[in-house]
Amino acid sequence: MCHDHDSRPPAPPRSGDVAERGVLTLTAADGTDFSAAYAAPAGPARTGVVLLPDVRGLHPFYVALADQFATAGLPTVAIDYFGRTAGVAESGVRDADFAWEPHVQAATAEGIDADVAAAIGYLRERVGGDLPVVTVGFCLGGSISWRQAGGDLDLAGCVGFYGRPSLVGDAADRARLPTVMLIAGADTATPVADQLALAERMRTAGAEVDAVVYDGAPHSFFDRAHADWADACRDAWEHVLALTDRVGRD
């Protein structure tokens, strides 16, 4: 199961002030409006994040996570995938009863990439045109993020939590961007062996892949409610921040 409507993310290992937070509407190059949550740190930013949610789209977990990234010094845009098929939610955030299944089935790689590109553009418009940007995704979003390692968008790196290798497809054979794979050792949705095989496939293509398996951790372990996995959550944060620090501008 992905993060539910009441889940909230664990805090990052470093913290600062947030200068701005809110939900807004962005427009992709094909004219599609979609919801996004934006949060920005008070201090200077070296790297930006496009946050890619699970199958439920932009729900409160990801609004809160955008804020957590901002406290760690990273301006962040969390996007909703479903503007093309479900329209923009009245509040900008998907409700707990949002029927996401048909919209996931109708989503296309081209449409999602257009939304990611618009989010990258918004970050650079707000923070600076030379801002390096990484994608960070969860479940469906983890797969989408890993796929970006072999895509054409102007990104500096990719992070995915518990993604599905089958959704990465042939992009794995073109992977070139530094990639972090955060793998739940007890994930019943996707075998660990499949995710490690994807890591090797991407390495063969030329990408540097940091693949970490958290033995015994369940799918969606990155949740403040999972006290048993607090150490894994802290370690996952460290791997994410190591990548964003590494690719950050001077």
C-alpha cells in the first residue's frame, strides 16, 4: 500500500526556516493545468526538487514532504499527475476518496514528463535558471523518477523509493544520471531482486546507482508513524541529501 491520506513524512536530519509554502496551479507546454505544492527555504538554494507522488497524486503527505524538503534547504515542487483526466482539484489537493485507478491507467509518460518539465521551469523561474534539479518519487513516482535517469529532461539526478522496474522500461538502457534507489526489504509489491537487477542494468548503461536495501522494511516505510523504521528513514534522508548536495551549484 502507498502512503495514505493521513500519513506524514519523517523530518529531515537538518532543519531551517521555510520562507514560502502553498498550493498553486502550473501549466504544461501542451496547455494542461495541474496542481502543485511549492515550498522554499529562507536561505539560498543550491539544488531543487520535483517531488513525484504515489498513485493517489498530490495528497497531504506530499504537500507536507515538500515543506520538509524546504526545511532541509531545498526548494521543492510536488506535482499532481491527473490534470489531463481529472482536472484540477478544487482545493488543489486530492481528497481521501479520490478514485485514482482510472486516472493512473490513463496517464502517459509524455504527459507526466510535460508536467515534470513545467515544475522544473517553475523552480528555475523562482530560484534561478542555473538551479540543478533532481526528481524524488515514491511508488509510482519512484518508477517515474528512475525513468528520468534515461530521459531527455534537464535534470541532475533521480531518487526513487520502492518503485516498479517494469515501469522504467527501456529508459534503463539509456540511464546516465546519478540515481538513488531506496528499497524496502519486505516490499510485497515489487521483489527486491527485481529492483537490484534494475540497478545493475542502469549501471551497465553508464549511470552511477546508489541502491540501498532496508532489510525487513515494509512498502511505504518512509512515514513518521513507523517508529520501528525511524533509523531507516533517517538513513534514507541521508542518501537523498548526499545526492542533492553533490549536484548542487556553488
